[in-house]
Amino acid sequence: MQELTEMPITYPYPRESFPDFLGECGFTNFSHEQRETCDCYRLTNGVIVNLYTTRTIQFQGNPQERPNVETAIMTHLGTPPTATPLAVEQPSELPKKIFIVHGHDHTAKEQLELILHKLGLPDHFILQNTGGTGLTIIEELEREIGQGQTATRFGIVLLTPDDMGYSKRAGEAEIQPRARQNVVLEMGMLLSSLGRSNVAILQKQHLEQPSDANGILYLNFNDHVRETVPRLVQRLQNSGFEFTQAQIANASS
């Protein structure tokens, strides 16, 4: 189904009035999560409505219900929804989407979200835990990056020291910080589906690297994800994303 949003939608009222506005649109049951960069509203139909500090509205989640939510919100804002073709759609280039895999370090995840937002990519990334479709993470990955699903063009993996581990042979004395095992599995799926040139692996501090992933380029950072911005931007540009110098400077600040 074709996505309706062609241009950013701006909420012209105070952000604290947005829950009441959702009710006026017919969405009375939802959960709310306040993040560093946005307020996240999860509707019961699986759609996620993000209201950023800039008052830009972004939609994620259930692709079947998302157009209905967009239409309702734009209608109540007095913004006519983009018309969908009545005839057979003409072939067009699919949007370049980014799939993000992360562990338990939610601070690093939100830092990465903010960087992508500053780069002008708020509508282009898919978080592994916001599918909203009832699928498991593995099923969501298969649906988004499986064969024939060319919309997902780039993968970003956040390797953070969430676990501790050691090999049985080495013993407990060799314990090291390591990434969550599910993150390592999902990293392998991204590398296999998209290729190494279309995957950026951001590694926080020192941690044990997967033994079968030697030779892969890691973008290291210590305290903040923005330390990787110059190299991350270069990888994204090599995969066809375009940015202005102002966007790059903003993301680095």
C-alpha cells in the first residue's frame, strides 16, 4: 500500500494538547512514552504516532492501518491528504529505509534516533521493536529485509555492552562485556540480506566481538553516538542517501 505522507506534517498547537487531539480524531485508547526527542503514542491498531519537539508528526507501525490514521489526523488539521491513485500505480523508486537493531542501551538508541532526525531521515527508519504488526522481531526482519523487499536499503546495528560472558574453555577469569545475543543474530541477518557495504555497526566502548565477524568495519564510540557521525554519514552517502552540509553539521552538534 502506498504511503500517504509526501511532506512533513506539523502540529500547530501546544504539544501537551496532542492526546486530546488524538481523541478528537477517534483514537481514544493509546499508550504514551516520552522520549528525549519526541512523544511516542502507540495506538491499539498497531500504528505509532511520534510528535517531535519540532512539532513534526511522524507515523510508524502497522502499514495497513497507517494510511487511515494519517488521513484522520490530516483531516482534523485541515490538511488534505495526498490523493492515492485510482488506477494502477506507476512504478516508482521505493523510499530508502533504514533498519535499526539495538540492545538494552536505550540512551544510545535515542541518540541515534536524534541524529537521523537531524539528518532529515525521520520518516525513513524502522526500529526493531516498533513494528506494531504482531510479528516477532525475526519475522519483522524477514518481512522488511527479505528477498524482494528492496525498500530497506541500509542497516544500522548498535552493539552495546549489555551482557557479560566468557567461553567455557577460557573460564570466568576471561569474562568480557558483550552485546545481546539476539542483536548479534539480527546483525548477521542484516549483513546477509543487505551486504557489508549497506550495514554500519556502531560499537560502544570495548566489548567482545563475534568471532565470525572479523574483517567487518566497526564505527567505535565511547560516550555518545554522535562521535560516529562523520563515518556514518559517509557510509550512508555511499548507499545513496543525500545530505546537506547544514544537516551534517547539525547532526554532529
